[in-house]
Amino acid sequence: MIFLYTFLLRVYSLGITIVSPFNKKARLWSSGRRDVFENLKNSHIGKRPVIWIHTASLGEFEQGRPILERIKNIYPDHHILLTFFSPSGYEVRKNYKGADFISYLPLDTIGNARKFISIVKPQMVIFIKYEFWFNYINELYKQKVPLLFVSVIFRPSQIFFKPIGFWFAKQLNKITYLFVQNSESIKLLQDIGISHSEISGDTRFDRVLEVKNEDASFPLIESYILKSKILVGGSTWSQDESIIFELLERSNLDLKYIIAPHLIGNDHINEILKRFKKYNPVRYSKANKSNIKDCKVLIIDEIGFLSKLYRYADFAYVGGGFGVGIHNLLEASTYGIPVLFGPNHKRFREAIDLQNLGGGFSISSYKEAKEILSKLLVDRNFYEKCSKVSEQYIIENSGATEVVINKVKEFIIACKGLK
């Protein structure tokens, strides 16, 4: 099975190489891996004990960031290696100061896994959420390197729990310890004979609380807002933006809008500008105090500060719910504001929780969005109740980082004891 798995990964890699001349993301994926081994050999990584943390992309990086930064603080004599699978994470965080070396993860082949681990010689490895790369898992297992998985959610639909998934389930036994988000995950693991797991919760709650408490101000945005009520549309796609446009066109809601789209390439930004033309939309990168005076829609065409923008919102609309799934609700909820999101949210625990508690609202049309926002604007008690629910939900579910860190300390002590 391992050879079939590796073969399929090579086919996947070949496909990316073929499309890379025509696709920027594919091009970055391929070119970014070209000199990984050489760069590692030329780096200072390995001259001290190494803790390697791997994330898929930007969202998983933010999920793992509280753990990384606590480890860096507790073990300053260790080197931190941070790897990414996707350009969406690497290209944004390649200059992040919290890690000693940042790299793409080479394709998960037997040879690459063996070579990468032999160069890095990690004392401990932490993979965030769903990064099940089985050749790396197997090589770490053979070399007796502790491997922790953090903030995992398991579902019955995953291959580990299918009749044909015996081999994949067996690979989970090679992971040293699994931190999961809920009791359902524990039960699923127990059903396939895995007991080295624990409910820690989701480290994203800790991260959004950290962001909320950071000093941050955007004077230009503050001058745009003035005394207006603000709806921030975060990580939006075209269908989300269509609903926001309908709110402007067909409702009398007294709101200003900040749209931070998921894609910020010129094609999509120009599409938004064209759609909202009659409302004097302004790109953030070209905004000044003069041209935002009569603007109803401010378009964020830069990456990296959406999580801080929500502090200016009275309401949030988090995008993605009309496509593959909603983006990060927690970034908005931590500021104690009601959140709206699209119908495709069944795989997202926080969306279901917030909806059940009354701090979040699933909408499938402009009409539903208008009804909820109208009530929130008119009924102050309702608004305050929803806001309190959102804020309290984040606070009550924080603390996962410390659970993980306590286990990290155990393994570090054990590693030192073996020397």
C-alpha cells in the first residue's frame, strides 16, 4: 500500500509540474521545493536540538502558532523548524521571526522523508490538524522521534474508519500522541484500537484571544468608519459578495461595508470594484482620507490583517459557506460580535456551536441576511445577547495550548533522559 500511496503522490506532483507554467500557485509549489535540501544543509538548523512544526497552510499555521511561540519561549536553546505544504502559507509567513528556519515540506516520498529527517535530526515533531503524510510518519516512527498531532478532528467518513481503511488506520498507531478536539474523535479512535489520544480542544481559540489582545490600530479605517455601523465581510468569494451587494441594493440598512476577499488578485478585486461601482468602492491600497469620505465599500486588497480588522466590526459575514466551506469564524467571534455565514458549514464545529448558542447565523440568501441584520440593528437587547454569546464561547473553549505544552514538556524531559 505504501508504494501505491507514494506513486499516487508522484502523479499528483507531476500534475502540478505540468500546470505550473499556467498557474502561479502551482509554480510556487514546485519552485519552492527545488532547493529545500540544499538550503537545510547550509542553514544552522541541527546545531542545537530541533523541534519541527509542520502546517498545511496559513490557517493551520495560525492554529499552531500559540504552541510554537510557547515552545520558543520555554526552550530558547532549541531551534524551531517550521514547514508548510502550501504556498498560501509559506509565501505569507516565510519571514516570520518566531521560527529559526522556514521551508516547504518536500513531497512525501520514502527517499525524501528519510533525507529530510536525516538532515534535520528533530528531537520532536508536531503536525497540525490533518497533515497525515505517511512516509514521514513511518520514518519518524522507525527513528523513535516523538510525533504529536494537534487539534485533529476525526469523522466517520474518513478512510481510517472505513472497512477498506485498515492500512491507513494502522499508520495512526505510529503517531506518538494525538490531541483531538472532541469526544467523538476519541470514540472513533478507540473503535480502531487507538488509545494514545486526548481531548485538548482547538488551539485556534487561544490564537484569536492573543490577536484580540494585541495592540493594533488602523487610522485610515478609523477615519472611514467615523460613527457608522460596520459589517466586515471576511474571506469572501463571489457569491458572498453578491449577497453583500444585494444588502446595499435592496435594503435600507444603515451600514458601511469592509470587504476582505479570500482572493486578492487583480482579476477578483476588479470584479468587486465593478460590482459595487455605484457605491464608490475604494481599494485599501489606494485609500486616503479624501477618497473614502463618500465610500460605502472599502475593499481590503492586502493579506495578513483581517483578524485585526474585525475589532472595528459591529457584524461579521464570514465567507466560503457557498463553496467548499466557511473560513475562520473564531477570528470574528472573539470580538463579541454576531457572525453570519453560508449554508455549507456542517463540517465546522464552531459554526454549529455558535448557531445553537445564538451567536452565529446561517444564511442561504440575501433575504435571510437582511432579516437577521435588521433585527440586530433594531433590537439592542438581542444584539447584546448575541455578542455576549460569541465572546463567551471563545473564552470558554480556550486553553488547548497549555494542554499540548504540558505533554511537550514530558517528551522533552524524556528525550533528555535518553542522552
